[in-house]
Amino acid sequence: MSSPRRPRSPRPFEPEQWQVREEGLHLERLAQSESVFALGNGHIGVRGNLDEGEPYGLPGTYLNGFFESRPLPYAEAGYGYPEAGQTVVDVTNGKLIRLLVDDEPFDVRYGQVDDHERVLDLRAGVLRRDVRWTSPGGSRVRVCSTRMVSLVQRAVMAIEYVVEAVEADVRVVVQSELVANEEVPVPTGDPRVAVALDRPLEALDVRAHDNGVHLVHRTRRSKLTMAAHMDHLWDGPEDTSVESTVYEDVGRTTFIAVVGVGRPLRIVKFVTYGWSSGRTVPALRDQVGAAAAGARHTGWEGLLDEQRRYLDAFWERSDVRVEGDGEIQQAVRFALFQILQAGARSEQRAIPAKGLTGPGYDGHAFWDTEIFVLPVLTYSEPHSAADALRWRQSILPAARARARALRLSGAVFPWRTIGGEECSAYWPAGSAALHIGADVADAARRYVQATGDADFERDTATELYVETARVWMSAGFFDEAGAYRIDGVTGPDEYSALADNNVYTNLMAARNLQLAADAVERHQAVRNRLQVAPEEVVTWRRAAAAIHVPWDEDLGIHPQSEGFTDHERWDFSLTGAEEYPLMLHYPYLQLYRKQVVKQADLVLAMLLRGDRFSAAQKVANFAYYEGITVRDSSLSAAIQCILAAETGHLDLAYDYWGEAALMDLHDLERNTRDGLHLAALAGAWLGAVFGFGGMRDHGPGLLFRPRLPTALRSLGFTIFWHGGKLAVEVDGDAARYRWDDSKAVRFRHYDDVVELRAGEHRTVPIPPLAARPPLEHPPHRRPEHRVSGG
């Protein structure tokens, strides 16, 4: 999942307020830029490949939830092992626009690229490209393209493509294409994946029409059907000729014209997508055709206007403003934009770990969504958070079946999946990670608390609470002393497995049980439908109150799990810088037996269940786990940032924030080529709001304990709260809160209660900070010291 961090290279993208710009064409980092320049809306995802398709690092067009099945063979069979995996499919590519200039193909590897620039515009929601190219034969053209995936019209991708001569007239042939089953390298090297993705689509219906074509295909194993429709508008020289042709896996509309200086050929390409597991071919064909008709009716300028209005509203309510570090300012806005693209129109589909930006992790969704991504959406785009949780509700039948296979009650959500079934073949890290159910419940709790959405609590959240609570009652037991134990589970730290009483798991399970007990008291009809008996509720409350939380009296800290601090500490003096990440150089047999932590676990518990730890315990715990946490996961830096800020290590928190925020823009893990790290992107927001903004939502209301590192002059953010907007501005010694809703709002600033009425604002001081001694870190694993990025 990770690779060793290398010394930081020069910035691939210079800091800008609202854009990510690539000047020149850098083929050595083409795959990274394809991920960074990816566009999507939660339904469609397209990598930022060049319009002409080649060269590429990794081509990719994805539809959320659309996958191919593959077998999961085992050397030794075991009861309850998942039998099939799921892999995201590179669907029909509608980005392709090939160009011939006086019979020579436009290819940046040949001839001469005179200028090349690409810009991802975070306010307009488009990717622009401007290139001047001289062909091997000396013909010179300028090509300008603008690509978008509509956040308003869910099925629509559109491209404006303009080609004109720079000096003398040239004859151009533009081939606008739909291509299915394009050759895709398999980055995992897994032969099972390679087999599944070897021409996974079979043609069902392909047709050409006057302005374009449509292709309908079905996956060979999972039997999912998708349709793609291509349509065009154009203007240019009067003698431009247009023709459409179609084959089994290729549809093409060809434009031929002679263009001159100031006499360009302009093409607008509309591509629409849809898929289904049950609808007929005619129904899908008509669906994408209707979507294309709608896009044509709106027109190119109309689509741009819709996109800008949508994003104007998003940024007005969701922007994070950073003064003192232009590099992180750009990174946080990029992160928010990509998270919006992952969830805006997912509409009861999963939000994968890579979004729809690449095939990493086979396109699977993990617990990352609920713990990292959904807090961002809950406070900025709450309807998308609700849709992601409704997806969890929709896969409850598969989760109940998985629980039965594991001889548990309730519903066990999968460690990794696309369609709802467990796809992890490694059960100690997969099936044993039961905390996922509590993570889902906690995300539902946060959404209900932030929005006051009683209908959602009744119709969705309560069922999630109940079915996950039932897992804990079958997975745990009351010991002789009356404590409730949950043994043999795997917590968030993947360098520990099958541990007893993992603190994170136990505390999240306790909240889960309490949530279920409280919700069924409020929603009697749901309680009756789910057949929740009175004695079941009593037992939930009893178990929640008696949950066992290990404590090491000698060290004065919480062990990550029972007995963890009795293990031998990892000998970092024998571990070289080139031996990270550890899981690529050491067997899990060694990792599981030692005190070494891959990613925040107990530290994550102190964030999400901060109400169960004293301030002194947080300081001691954080110091201890800093010394053994190696951050071999991109999930860790953001959480360590937040707890470093809370415990007074502000400059360390700033270093961690930079690592999380710049994970993909600087390709810190050297695997951005496979898709963006969505949880790390979310960590850029979490570091700002939960870290330096000091916001906590684990109580009945909101709490803020803001404080900035010395490098930052100010920080501002806005959160949705019960339909209103609470704006927070923090500088060195004070915080200013502004409320814009008609109802009053009440929250805490440190130990003080603040109440604001409509339009009211208040400035309150930030108490002084006691100095903290520096912390020890594993050799080679301290985060890179951050110098303000401009």
C-alpha cells in the first residue's frame, strides 16, 4: 500500500490560490498528473489522460459500482473465506480525440512541442489544456481543449476541442472516439486481476447516428451492463465533412477540414454514461441518449455556467482559508475539490479509497470513507454523506450474510468491497477488523447530530446502529469481574492482528451499543420491524457501560490492546531507511509480535472518543505512541497532526499537516499513479478543522479549542450545523465565530459556552499554551520539517 518516502523533489506544481497548473509536459510523471488532473462527480470518473490518448501512464474511465468479478483462490481452504473478488473496470473511454495534421498524427513524443500547459481550475471545475505543436513535417498547430465532468447533470462528460493553424493553412482530421476494452496495464501484478481485466466487456448493441455513436457492453463475469453515448456540436470551415462509424468496441466520428490562422475547427463532444445490473439494453440505451439530448439542449456554455454556479455555492460554504502557507492553501482546496468530485453524485454508491481517479486497491471502498471522508462531507456537502451511508444500508443483506458465515449476529460490513460482498482474502486484516461496523455507526451519528435529520435517523441510521450493535453482543462477552470484553479482533493498526480488547474497537463499540439503545427508544416502529426485544436493549446498555479499556499502570498509558505494552519493542537501530514500509521487508509474524505501529490506532481512539480520556492521558499516550509509530500508511499523518495540535506540539502538527495535504501533489508515497489517496486528502481538511481549529463533535454539541502553529498567520473555515453556517476565523491569540442562521447556536470555546443569534459574531481569546518537550520518533520516520510553502 505504501513505499518509502524519498527526499523531497522540486515542486511539481507551483502554489496558486485556485488552480493546479502544469507548465511543460513531464512524461516521467505522467501517471501522477493523470491522477491529479482526474475529473469526476461520484458517478463518472475520468483520469487526466492526454486528449489523444497516447502516451499515457495509466488510462482510466470509471463508473461507480461497476466491476468485474474474479476468483479468490487459496492455498488452503477455510470455512467462511470469501470466494470472489471484485475489480473496478476501465469502461468505455470517451475522452479520446485523435488529431492528424497534414496526415501526421499529433503525438507529443514526435515533432516538437513548442508550448504545453494544463490547468485544473478548482472554481470552474474544468481541466484546460493549451499546446502548440510542430509536426515532423513542419506544420504548426495550436490545440486548446477544456474537459469537464458535470456536477449538475450526473451522466455527462463534455469536451471542447479547438484546433487552428499557427502559420499556414493545414489539413486536419479529428477522430472523436468511444473505445471499449482498451489495453490497460495491471499495476498490481496480480495474475487474477489481469485475467479479470483481459477484455472484460462484451458488446451487446453498437450503432452510429448522424452526430455520434452509442456502445452498450456487459461484463463477462459480473454481468453488469453499461452504455456510453457520444454526440457532437461543431463549427469551423464551411467545407468541414463529418462521418460516424461504429465497430464492436470502437465508435468514431471523424471531422475533416482545412484550418487557418484565426479560422479554427471547434468541436464540442458530449459523452453520457449509465449502467445497471438489471435494466434492459434498450432501457440503458435510451437513458444515455436522453442524457445526451439534455446536454445538447444545455449547450457547452450552459454546462460551464451550471458547473461554476454549483462550485461557487460549494466554495462559499466550504472553503478553508490559510494565511502563511500558499502551498498548503492550494493543497487544501485541491483536497476539498477532489472529495467533492468523489461524493457529489455518488447517490447511494460507495466512495472508494481512490475515489474514481485510478484502479488502486482494485477500486474498493474501506472504512476510510466513514472515518476520514464523511466528516468532510457532513460539514460541507451533507446530502452526499447521507447518500454514502444509505449505500451502507443498501448492502445490509450482504453484511447480514457475512455475519452468518462468521457465526455472528447482526451485520458485518466488509473490509473491502465494491458491490457489498467481502473481497479481502486475508482474514486477519479483513474479517477480524470488526471495528468497521462501529465506524459506520459513528459516521451516521455525526451526520444526524450535525444536521438534525430525524427522518434519516429513523429510516437509515437506526437500522445501521441496531445491526452493528448485534455484532458486538455476539463477538464479546462479560467476564467474571463483570467487564465486557471483545477478544481476537484487529484494530486500525495493521501491524497488530487478532488482539484482545483493542481500545479503539472497544470504545467505538461502546458508543455503537449506546447509539442503538437510544435510537430504538425514539423509533418504536423501527424497533418493531427489526424485532428488538426489551432485554436486548438492556444488555446493550450494560455492555456499553462495562466495556473493558486496558490500562498500563507502570507506564501510565493505555496499551493499544490488552498486553500490547508487554511485547518486545521493535529494534529500530537495526532498521535502515530503505526498509520502510516494514510490511515489504519483514514478515507479519515479526510485526504482529512487536511494539511497532503502522498507523494511528490508540491515537485515533483519542480523537473519536476523546470524551473517554483525560488531558493528561492524551499527553502521555501521544508521546508514547509517537516513539513506535512508523506511518507506513497514508492514513496516519492527519490523525497524528490532530493529536499533536491538541497536546501542544503545534510545530509537529504543522509538519504532519503538510505530509497529509501534499500526499498526492508531491507524490510522497510514490504511488499516486494508481489514484489519489482520498483519506489523506480528507486529512488536509481534518488537520485544519479538527487539528488547528480544535473542533470536536463527540459530545452533545460542538467544542472548539483552536490554536495555530507559528508559521500560520490565520486560518478560516465554515461548517454546516443544523442548516446554518458557522464561520470560524483563528489568528494567533483569538478566535472569531460568526453564525448566519435564524436559530441561535450554542457551542463551547475551551471551557466557555458561546451562544450566537442570527448574524451575530463574537471574538474570544485563546488561552496561552504551556511548552511541551520534543518527542522521540522512530529513526527515519519523523515527518519532514515544514518550512512555510509561500
